[in-house]
Amino acid sequence: MQLNKWRVLALAIAAATAQHAFASEEVTPLAQGLGNSSQAKSNGFIEDSTLHLESRNVAFYKNYKNTEPGTQNYINEWGQAELLRFTSGYTQGVIGFGVDAFANGAVRLNGGGGTGGSQVFPTNASHCDAATGSCQAQDAYGMAGGAVKMRMSETELKLGTLMPQSPVFGTWDGYLMPQHANGGLFSSNEIKNLALQGGHFTSGNADNSTNHDGNLGTAYGWTRVDSATYVGGDYTFSDSLSGGLHAANYEDVWNQYYADLYHHFNISDGLSLLTSLNYYKTDDAGDARAGKINNDAYSIALKLTAGAHSFTVAHQRVNGNTPFDYLGISGQGGESPGGYVGGGSIWLANSSQWADFNAPGEKSYKVQYDLDAGALGIPGLSFMVRYVTGKDANGTGADVHGAYSFENTVRNGEEWERDIEVHYVVQEGPAKDLSFKIRQATYRGNEDISHNSGADEDEIRIITSYPLNIF
């Protein structure tokens, strides 16, 4: 029998509370914590307020390898954005009140007819080429929004346009504009070492959309979700061990549960090992709009750090007849394939720049090398290269009447991806904190896996960011 959403959330809260109770006897009740809490130390609405401006420039180039003759075979988009964010302090008193607001605007520098796409900019439907399928991006776009907030002791409640970050409901910020979701969000740190959060959301905007009230949906199943509710907790057991439990109900689509565990072990001076375990369980719920879902996905990663160098190996597996799926928000495509732009709620080790390696039955493996050049005398410079390969994807058991019926053609899917990233942050002088990031990805997969992950491609992203704290 399916659990209803309120039972799901109650179970998650109980699990997080039990996790703390067994782990520590050190509990600071709310009444005892008021005198020394963050709210008690508030200086006021204006006194603690900040105004932050980020200038962001994104150049995006994607070369498709398997397109039909006469159709668009590449995307070349380039734009400049200004992101202004105001964060107020809280009024003084037992309960404090405040406001957060943002105003974002961007202009297109490239992405005209024949080169436009929907990765970075909203497309202009009145400027599309029927022959190639290419649509010119809008010349400029922007949006503004905000939220009201209140705080008591170490507990906050926010209502409005927000950017939640949870393994079961999270927005994404990787191009010019960030995603947002509309609803309510709470967070609480009343109990030592335990961070609780939860929320209820009904709409949002994708990063390539100016629609304030875009529908929530599923990134791979393209299924609309009327509302999503989630709750979770993360507990720090010691300096070396932490873990979390989270649960979400996407109304009439699925119940999703998540657990993770992180352990850091110092082997010797300058040598350490980080072990990461991540697990998702997803089942259809309510009216099961996306059809039958019974999916287990997990990953384990080992990261060995020796001075400036880090080496990571990871294994990820998806068990079930459907892919591991996660939050999407409707962009330019509406409720059609590709219409829901994926958010940030996939915390599996092998999710990469392009592919998630999340097809039904898929087993994937990753090797990664990271360099922190600061330890070699070049502060601010870092480098990463990784290779991920997946095999044994098989979606023949997917519900033929459900949203994942396209997986029925995946019988022996195989794919691989190689990513390279160079990142530099200016350390001093007038341009201090100016950052440059170059990301290159090469993806290849056989014909079967293309129904899940898409066509072969080469991709380059160049992202420049300059943050300015106005006050």
C-alpha cells in the first residue's frame, strides 16, 4: 500500500530525530538556546543587510555528431548577465522578520538563426527555421522576485521565490540565470550537529525561461507535478563522519527517499581518504501519473588526497525498470520531451557535465583526477579531468503505458563521457575574486542509450564571474 505524503514526511522527521538521539546526548532545547541564538544576536533589518552584484559571462558551444543532413548540428550561444541580490537582516526581538529580493537581467551576444538553442537563453518562437529546426534566442531577458522570512532562535521560515538545495528537491545554477522555485522553505539548527530542512513548492522557473510560474515536472519522464513536499536532516556524528536522511513526495508521481554517509580518514600528514555513499529509493505514488516506478539507485566513491593531488574512483548502479529521475522545471518546451529542465537534486557520484548515467539497469564507473595548484605555489588555480563509462542499460521492463515507455528500446545501452575543467580565481588586486572557468565534455553512446541520454556530442562552456559586495 502506498504511503501518503504526510506519512512520508513524518517518517523522515522521525528517522532524522532518531538518528540524532542515538548519536548524541547533547541536545539544546529551544527555550535554553534563545539567549545565545542567531536571532538574539541580530543587529537589525538594515544593519545586517547585504547587497551583492555578480557579473556573469557564459559562452556555450555544442557540436552534435549524429544529426540528420540539413538539420542544425551545433549550438553557439554567448551572453552577459547581471545578478543583483539583496538580503536583509532580521528585525530584533524573539521573532525576527526580513526580506530577500533579486533582480536578474541578461543580453544575448550570440545565438542567432542557425546557431541558437535552448541551453542558455529563452528561444524566440517567432524566429525559427522550419528547415533546420533552429530558433533564434531572445535578444534580452530577465526576471525579479523575492521572499519574506522570519526567524526564531535558530529556525527560519521563508515564503516566496527561492533556491532550495536538497538531494530530493534542488534548483540548479550553471549557466547565465539560476533556477527558482515558488513556495515555502524552513530550516532549523536548534539541535547541536543536526540540520533540518523542508519545503513545499508548486511552481518555478527554469534557467532558460522567464516564466515565473512554470510547472514542476520530472526531468526524464516529462511528467507534470502539481506540488512537491520534502523534508530531511543531516547529522554530524564527529569531525570525520556525517550522514543524512531525506524524503519527498511529488504529488501523484512518486515518493522518493535518500540517504548518504560521508567518512573522512586522515591516513598521515597530507594524505587522506574520503568515502562517500549515496542511495535513492523511488516508488510511484498516488495516481501514478508517470506510470509504475520502482527504482533503487546508489553510488560509492573513494577519494584519495595527497597534498595537491586527488584521485577518485566511483561505482554507480541503477536497479529497476525505469531511470533514476529527479526534479525538472518547465522551460521553453512546455510538457514535451526536453521541456522540463533538470534541477540540482541528483547527488549520485557519476552524474557529470552532460550524462547522468542513470538509465535502468545501468552500471557505471568513474576515475577522476583533481589538482589544487595552490599547494604548488599557484593559488587560485585548479584542474580536473574525469572519465565515466556505463554499460548494461536495459529498459525493456518499463511500463509501456507510463512516462518511461521510451526506455523499452534500450536493451544493451553503453556510453562514456570525458570531462576536463580548468578554473582560476584572481587572488589580489583590483580584479580580486574574478573567476574564469573552462569546461569541456565529450560524450559518446550507442544507439540504444541515446533514448535515455541523448546524441553524441562535444561541448565547451566558458564561464566568467565577477562578484561585487556593494554593502
